[in-house]
Amino acid sequence: MTHTVHPFAHRLGIIKDWKSRWFAKDASYRTNLKCDILLREWLAKKMRGMYVADVDIERSQKDFRVVIKTSRPGIIIGRNGEGITKLKNEVLAFMKKIDADMSTDLKLEVEEVKSPEASASIVAQMVAEGLEKRMPFRRVMKQMIDKVMACRDVKGVRIFLSGRLGGAEMARQEELKKGRIPLQTFRADIDFKRFEAHLPYGNIGIKVWIYRGDIFNKKTK
């Protein structure tokens, strides 16, 4: 029997690296993991619409580093760095609220995503934005696929929508694909994201797969 596997988890340790990079023993592992999950969920809600691609978390003995990858760094940083200072204070307040261990120094960094069309997370957010503006879902999907395929790094894209599409009474599924999506190939760099568009008549689920070519070992090259 076949099993549906998350494209990111499927390639962990092969071509993909962990999004949380730290080492802990005993009870601290559990608290750190809980803290990472809650922080990511809170940041996703807080920075909705800011086109955040990823949140990487690193811990060491001295500091706790949070790296926010976005295609719109100016919105997060703000004028003269006011936005990032405010966000840092809010993160510290949230960590205190969830009783997380903050004995280390918090470092908040913002990284710019050079090609947002090659990031599944940003593409999913763009699709959700279009649907929330009440644009026809087929037009949103087609425009988005054309925009993604125009990026030279991308070799294939697939967008999948499910829910009450176009305000229909009965929920259904629609899918559009262009190029190749080799899900079983380990060396294939496939970016995947699930997202939701919030509409008055219910949520619409969005799934995006983007194939960005193969990653070969340096020795193989």
C-alpha cells in the first residue's frame, strides 16, 4: 500500500535541514519542542499577510536565535528598526506567557527571500490573498502557476484547492499542474506548503508543491 509522505520530512537529512537546530536532554527537550511549535503558530498568526516563507529556530548555551525568512523584510523591520524591536518585545512577552525558558539572550533576525515565486509558502499565501479578495479561483490558480513557471529556478508546480469553491453549497476539489513534480526522488528539491484562505462561507484549503530541480552531491558533480 502506498503512503502519502510530507515532501519535506521525506528528504530530512538528505537534502533538507531541520528547521529547529538545537540539542537537549531529558525534560528540557519536551519544553523546547513545545516552545518551538507554539512560537511558530503564534508568529504565523501574527505575521499573516507579510509573506513569511519560514521560521528557523537555533539554540545554543548563550543565545536563542529566531530567523524569519520573508519576501517583504521592510514591513517587519519597519522605519529605523522600530518594527523588529516591537516584535522582539512581543516575542519575549509571549515566551513568558507560555513559561518558556528564557535564560539565554533572544536574537531576532530577518532574512530576505530573493525569489518569492520559488517558495511554496509565499505562493500559497498569494493564492489565499486572491481568494479572500473574492477573485474567481480558476483565474487565481492559472495566474499563480504562470507567475511561478516564469521563475527560471522552477521546473514544476502543482496547486490543489479544496472546500466551498466559488461559494458552492457542496465542497469539492480542484487541481492545476504544470511541469514535473517527482515526489519519490530524494534528490528532487520539492518545496511544499499547506495554507488556508478564510472566507465568509468557510475555509478553503490550499496545497502547493514547487519543484526546483535536483540537488546533487559535490562529489557527484
